[in-house]
Amino acid sequence: MSRQSGKLILFGSLLVGLIFATLVYGQSSGSGESTTTGWRHHLEYQNVRSIAFDPNGNSVYVHLHEPVINVWAVLVNHWPELLTGVLVLETLLLIAFFIRIGRRPQLRDRPYCRRCNYDLSSHVECIDDGKRGRFDVTKDTKCSECGIDLNCELLRRGKSARRRLALIGPVWLVTSLGLVAMFGLGVPRQGAVSRHAFWPSTGLVEIVEARKIGFLGPWIKNADHVIEVDLERGLTIRTVLMRQSLVYSDISISRDGQWLFLSGPKPNEMTRYGISDGQVKSSVMLPGMTMGFHDEPSIIAFAPDDSMAYVQWLDYEHDTCGVSAWDLENDQCEVMVKTPAYLVATGSRNAPISRSFLVDTSRDTPQFFSKPHFLEAYRTDTFIVQRHEFGNDDCLEYQPLPNPDSRSTAVLTPDGRFLVVAANRGTKLLLIDVLNQETHEFSPFRSIGRVSMENFSMSEDGTLLVGGFHKYVHLIDFHAQKTIKSLPLPPGLAAPHFWISPDNRWLGAVCLKTGRNMKGGFDHELVLWDLQSILPAKGESSLDNDVDRSLDSDAPAGAGTDSTEHD
């Protein structure tokens, strides 16, 4: 083996190894498993908006705002320059064809040397085969002009000048007429045509940012991107969908794992996608804009049999908000709840602020609850909880005391009896019984040095409550009303919003980047915990004992004993 061949093999091996390492390690920016901090995967995807666990428990779907360049929109915007450039190239090519025809003339169906274009009629016999004729070349026949062996070189059949221009001529003519027609009609550079197709490119974004290509910079825009991530490895499996719109509401997954729901592209539209192919299955138009803050999904619940999806909305025109039931079999929507929205004075008119809705699907007839938005609770210094019934415009209102924190989110227990909110700056929890107009207060913490809770999530079986806000995540045994463990967030992250997998094994938190980690604006990253390795084993955990305190007692629930120090 020569030295040159060895260098080529070595270089090829290094290149293949680099590509393999990029594919394996480049799929996830996560920091992997950490034994000292507790989290399993810290996935540093940019602009994470929300997640939804696969009901089968194998993966998690992540909704990102991905910077892309829509190549179609760029081409449409620069159509005058592009078509003019194409026409110039075609004109040069047409001129080159004319010159070639003039220098190498041919007569139709005569044999010509492919190299020098010499007429070989005297060297080659044309045999009539009933079609255009077949050229018969005798052995050792050579071209008289260039000396090439005609037995080794295929002959060229002569064509007329018109036939030799049959391809480039019509193309040049169509391009010229099309350019003149588009200029004459005044076709805009932007508009409906630019939105007709979506050709996203993330690689082009990297090139533009690396080489600082100025004219393409304004075309970098965030798009909705949903990916599937393997929970065990923390690696991206595939892209489920990518679309041109940009929404901030949470994604939702049906109970059977077949459908993915995302609001948009229109403001009052809710769209259903197939999980397997990412294609649009159906969509419905709602009475108002699909509402979904970062901690509240547009779809607040599914019916137990997956036949209905309950979607909350805000009607800016009529200053109302409510919930509609989307019949997934017939793609029909019916308004279940409608209530006045809170109005905030902004400029020329009052802007409506929606309430946040929850639904109890454990009964034959769904029961709806709502809590005030932060602006309403903060400005009015109240926290009025409402209970709504389908077909009844009146609602049952209750003001719990002590007053819950205005920023607190709320979760509904699986039996639909209690709303769980935070009070006393996130150091206590309130169980609000709207039907009986009662409030039970308890604090699951021994000390409040590290305690601050605003955002909550509860497991489907109602045993585990997860809360947090600043730099810690608190795992709470809801039945025993005590903290199981408090977990620190990765450095530079805060304000987590939580999701618990249906099998109670995985906990996901979308966290805000703070301080020096921020690149401008509000960026979020994803952290995943394997609760199976964090929670005590079965028989040792308070989740598996019978320490459930009675919430029916007239006395308020007392503080439990924290199993984790907060020094």
C-alpha cells in the first residue's frame, strides 16, 4: 500500500468518526445524568415552550421556537432579481448555441463525427430499418478529419438548427414572457404567495450567523417545531412537525397517544396533528382566541374515552372567555362555559383578561372551575374562584381566606373536589372546596428558607404534588401532606413549569434562563428527572402508606414533617 493511499484511508476514517460523533452526541445539548444534583437530563434546547409526555412512557414531545429561514419566502421576495438573473443566463446559453450551430452545421439524419463534427456520409453506410435508418461502420474505419476509430466512438446523427434549439429556445421565450407579465401585473414581493409554501432551513440560519450574511439576517424567524425525545437517553428521535406560525400555548397529547394538539395557525383555531406523520388531521374554529399562557394549556382536559377535548378561549370582541367541547369524532364544537372577562384599561379601549379554567371529567357531567388571572387578582386584591355548570349561566363564587397568592397557578385533584393553590408567598398550600365553601390550609415544610411555590402539577392518581418557583423543585406527598424531597435546579435556571408523566416515573420542567445565561428576551430550557431513582422504594415512601389525613375534618390540616432539610 502506498503512502498516499494510507493518508487517504486515515483521512476517511477520521471524517467518518467525526460524522458519527456529530450524529450521536450532537442530537442533544443536554448535560446528561447528574448524580449530585438529581436531574437525569438537562436538555439545552433553545426557546422551549412546553412538553407533553407520551402516554406509553417511552418519550416526551417538546415544543420549541426554532430559528429558521423560509427559503420559499426569500425566493418570492427576490423574484425580480432571480428571474432577471435566470433570463441573463438563458440568453448567454442561447447565444452560445447559435455560435455552436454556426461553427458546426449539420444536415438532418446524416452521420457526423462526435469529436470534430466531420460529415461521414462517405465512410458509413446507412441501412434502411423502416425508421430513421441505422449506420453501419466497417471494421478499422477511421474519421478522415481527426483519425478517431469510428468502431469505438458512437456517431452523432445530424439535426436541423430548429431541432437543436428545441429545448433552450422555448425555455428562454417562456422566461422572457413570464418576467414581462409579472412586471406588468405588478406582482408583490410579499403577500399570500410568499405564505403559500413553507420550506424551512435551519442549516441556512447557521451559515448566515457564522458568515454574517446581512441581507438574509431579517429572514431568520422563529417557527413552531415539535420534536420527540427519548427519555432514557435524552436524544432527539425525530421531528414531528414544523410549521410557519408561532404560538405560545402548550401542546397536548390525547390519552391514546395518537394525536397532538397545537393552537393556530389562526388565532381562534385549534389544530389536530397525527403523531406518526405530523400531518393535519382536522381543525376547529373557536368563539375566541385560543388561550394558553406558558403555564396553562389551551386544551385543559380530555374526556376519559378521548371523544372530547375541552379548549379554553378568550373572545376579544365580546369581552368574554370560556370553554368549548371539541367532539373529536365529528369535529364539532359546543360552548360549555362562557363568563365575562376581566377588563384592563389600555389606551383607547379596555383589554379583556381571561380567567384560567379547569375541568373535572370524573363525573358523568363535566364540572368546570376557574381562577382569576394574575392581573385580576393583583389589581382587585381578591382571588375569587368560580364553579361553572354546563347550561347554567350562573356560577358559584367563593373567596378563600387567607387570600391565595395572585401569581399562583392552580391544580384540580383527580376527584374534582379541591383546587390546590399557594398562599403566604408560596410557603403554604390551600385546598379550596368551592362546593362547600371551605378552605383547608397546610404547610408541608419544616422551614421556609428555600421554599417558594407558584407553579404546580399533580399526578393523575393524585398522590404526588410537584411545586416550585425559584431554584428548587419540591416533591410533596399530597395524601400525607409532607415534603418527600426538594431538588435543586441546574445553575442559571428558575421559574419552572411542571409536567408529570402518566406513569409517575418522569418529571419535566421548562425553566427560565436567568442572569448571564440569557441571550436576550425570554429563553427556556428543559430539565427531566427520573422519579423512580429519586423517590424512596415502595414500602418506604409515604406515597404507599395509609397516612392520608382526613380533609373532611372541621379543623384545618396541620403541617406535616419534612423529610428533607432546608438549611
